[in-house]
Amino acid sequence: MSDAPSPGRAVVLATRNAHKVREMQRLLEPLGIVAEALPDDVDLPPEDGATFADNALAKAQAAASETGRPAIADDSGIEATALGGGPGVRSARFAGENATDEDNLSKLVAEAPADSRLRYVCALAYVNPETGEERVFFGDCRGRVARERAGSNGFGYDPVFVPDATGDNRTMAELTDAEKDAISHRGHAVRALTRWLRP
């Protein structure tokens, strides 16, 4: 039996990314877990770890320490076979330290050929400061580079990521929220977390 929060209990989301907050809340709400936004006065560490797990765990530890409450954090990104697995942990900074989603997307399209292989990866960390328990859960989603951008639902690299799981040519940005949640790297990681929450 885990020391995880019981259904209905809140966890703090260690992110300032509004898109991730909405997605995590959408994934956790049906499970009776209330995902709360990070308080404004909590500082998160820089994402300078060597792996997704390193970054996720550091953010969850910081949020749990500062708030005294269970916290979850994810670090996620995209890996392109044509780029030797890059940009990986540097996905948010692929085009530079202050890069926008558009900057990063344009760089990926310029460097990774259409139909070449892609993989979304997510590491989701859970830290409970009351028990000292720390866990990291993983999820991925495999696909390919779209021949052209499509869709407006989603963020990041979604307009050029065609997932294998749907069996068609739609990008992640063309899927409904429910379709995306069922196959996304973040969705798989959250389900791994909830399987542990309810063994």
C-alpha cells in the first residue's frame, strides 16, 4: 500500500506551463485527484539535469519542500531519430534559451525530414514531504514527422507529430483532448502513477 494521496486529496503541480496545468488537471480529475497550480512564491530549479527524470524529480522536490504538500512534476520532450535522439531534455530550449514554441517547431521541421521517426517522452515525479516517498513514472508516444503542419489543438511540437497509435495521418494538434489523452506520453505516465496510487 502506497503513501500516496487518497482520492479527493490535492497535489501541487510543479509547473508554470499553463498548457501542462490544464492537461494534468484533465487527466487527474476523473481519478478524484485535485491538481492545484503552483503558488507564485515558489521558485523552481533550472531544468539542467541530464535526464527527464532528473529534471522532474528536482521540480517536484522543490514544490513539495516549499509547500509542505505532495507534489507532482513532469519533464517531457521529443526525440527525433534523425537528430540522434535530440533535442531530448533540451526540447523547450531547442532553438535557444529563450526560444518560443514556434522557434523550436521551425527548427525541428528544418532538421528532421518528413516521415522520419519521433518519440514523445515524459517522466512524471511524485514527492510526498510527509513520508519522504519519491517516485518517478514514465510514458512515451511514438510517431513520425508530418509532411506539413496541421491542427490547432495542442502545443509544442504537436502540429507536426503524427502518432502511430491513431492509425491515420492526423497530427497530435488535430486530435480531440480525449483522443490525445488516451495515447499521449503524459497520459501514459499519469496512468502509471494512478496504477500505483490504487494498487
